[in-house]
Amino acid sequence: MADIQPFRALRYDPSRVSPADVVTQPYDKITPALQDRYYAASPHNLVRIILGRHDATDNPANNVYSRAASHFRDWRQQSVLRQDSQPSLYVYSQRFTLPGGVKGSSPQELERRGFIGLGRIEDYSAGVVFRHEQTLAKPKADRLDLLRATRAHFGQIFMLYEDSGQVESLLTTPADPAIAVTDEYGVLHRVWPVSDPGVVASVRSAMADKKLIIADGHHRYETALNYRNECRENQQCAADSSRPNSAPNDSPYEFMMMTFVNMNSPAVLILPTHRVVHGLPSFSEEDFRTAARSFFDIDEIHSSLDSAHATAILREAGRAGNAILAVTANRAFLLHHPNPKAAEIFNGLSLRQQALDVVQLHKCLLENVLHLSEESIRNQQNLSYIRDPGEALSLVRGSSGTPANVAFLMNPCPMTQLRNVAFAGEVMPQKSTDFYPKLLSGLTIYALD
């Protein structure tokens, strides 16, 4: 069962700092330019903790993690960060406009609502928390070092649950938000603390039978899981060392901060992540077409298409099944209706996984047509992940330098496919989903001490 708890969040004191100057996008979405912007915005911007600058003189005693811990300690002592007086759940609303190229060109405003609380960290084998993507060791090592140094969670894991709207209705509030921030993408983020014990109890009860799918935050979730196990083994970390290490308890490290959102909400938006392949020593458009015909039916289309036209073609073709658009410098191919005779390349993958566009792309085109190894794909040696289809097209057309070899434009993964794969205990390739908008870091903070 899902164990959800209220907590006394640490929050920026708005009398000391402007929330808009100190909260950030998730650490893995902070580009070098955005990092510079955050550093300039405020000396108390959270980037100094979650993605601080490295220095050539860093050493074991003074490094990005020790500096993060020092900033966190100082900001608490200076009351820049203040702890709420009552344990609360935090209603979290994000009002946003669809990014360009999604569901047509006319702007459409949506509001995604959920709530922030503590969720018990569960092993995947417990059947409570489900993943849908693979993770890499390097990002988890970095986040583990930060968690060890600060003993705090500064951003939330994005968790999906499923119901008819009951939980959301329990958290309706007429009060003014405690936090209102518009981010760099024009998304309005608002937060309301809800501390009424009766409401909190009702929400906890309604959530108890839910299964949770990690939408965003796989690396941070598995980092928290590793840290929990580390603390269980280390009696100095345990709140009650007399309990058996294997027995779940209510020590702070058994929980982490999560935002819970109903997957049935029409405002839960999944964007595609396109792939751009570059730097192949010998790439031929005609050889690619010939090899790809072993795996798909192929229609050649006019190569001058723009991102809106590409999106429309994919959306229409996707109604009939798998559809991938491959664009090179001079040609464009719509790949559809996979060849069932190619089934042997999906060894070990279920029919659910094989039905995914992104699995068809990786196994058929990246690995067997372009001959990229699984390791090179994981390391992004010849592969870039791009959200904006216009940017992907520019890269293969050489608008900003040497043209890339080929761009693969995708439809978004439907929620039903993600749900079915995750609940079956299976995973997709990395970057299979891109939930929009992202959850801001620093709205609430969960300190273990």
C-alpha cells in the first residue's frame, strides 16, 4: 500500500527573498546558461545546492557537495529557509500553455493539479512503486553524494496514481496560494499548504490502495532507495537502532518528497523526445532507406517539411499504429507498419514493449540499421535527445554547422502504453517520455534532520 505522510516543509521566507529568484527547474534540466542565470538571480538561489559550480581547486574537504551542505546550513540558520509549524500536504497547481507543435498551433491553457507529500520509499518488488525507464549509474552517484552531504530532498519525484478525481476533490481550497511563481517557460506554479488533520487523513486513506508510477525522477528515486539501504545498515543513521535493519520504520530516510498527480487528468501532458544521430563516419541516405525497408513500410515525403507539418504527418500516421519520421539533409521518410518477420531482434522484450514506437526505433533503426551499440546509445556517443522538432530539423539541415546524419521525429507515448508497461514491471528505453511542465525545485524542501 502507498504510505503517504504530511510533513513540515522548509520553505523560502518571502519576506527575505522573492520565490521567483530562488526556485529552479529540476537539476537535470538546468543548462549551463540557465545555471548562470540562476547564479545571477540571487545569492540564495537553490542552484547553489542542487547544481553548484565545480572549481579547479576542489578537494575532498571543499567541493561542490560540501559547499551545498554549507549553503543549506547557513540559509536555515539565517531563516532564509523557515520550517512550517504544522505538518501539511501541499496542493500544487501548474497552469501552462501547450508548447508549440503540440496538438495543433492554437494556444491552449491547461491546469495540472496534484499535491506534495512524503511517500514511503519502496523496493520495486513490493508492487507499490513502479518505474518505466532505465537509469544510469553516473547520475545516481552524483545525487547520492549530494544527499549524503545535505541530508535533504530539494525537489519532488513526480508520481502518477489513478482514480476518478476523488483525491483532488478532497484537496480543493478557496484560500490564496502561499507561493505563486511564473517560471522561464511561462508556467504559473502555485502552492497551498493543507494542514487540517481530517483532510490529511482522508487523503492518506484514499491513497492507501494506489499503485504509483514514477513519471519523472527515476535517478533521484533510486538514489533515495540506495541511501535508505545505506542508512539501515549504518546504525548511526537510524532513529531507533534497536529495530531490525530489514524492518520498515518511520525514520526520516524511509521517506522522500513526492508530487502525486492523477494520471487520468487531461492536463497530464507527455511530449515526445526526438533523436538526432550525428558523427557517423559513413552515412548514406539511400543505404539507410534500403536497410530500413527490412523493418518498415516506407513512404518518401517532401524533404522541405517544417516542424508543424512533421507533427501533423506523425499524428495522422500514428492513428494506424507505429510511425516514425526519419529526416536527413535532403530526404524525408515516413516509416510505418513494422515488418513482423523482424521479430527476432526483440528477443527478451514483451509484446507490450515491442508495440512502443521508441522500442521500434531503438532496436530496428538505431541498432540494426545504423549499427549503434546499446552502450554507445546509453553514453550518447552519436546520439542527441531533442524536444523541439524544429531544432532537430535544423540540426540535420546544417543550419548551425555540420549537418547531423538523421533526425528521428516521434509521436508522444500514450499514457495507456506507459501504464501497462510500468504495471507489468517492464521498462522503456531512456528518454521515452517527457512530461510537461516540470516540477520546480525549492517550492518545498524535506530535511531529514
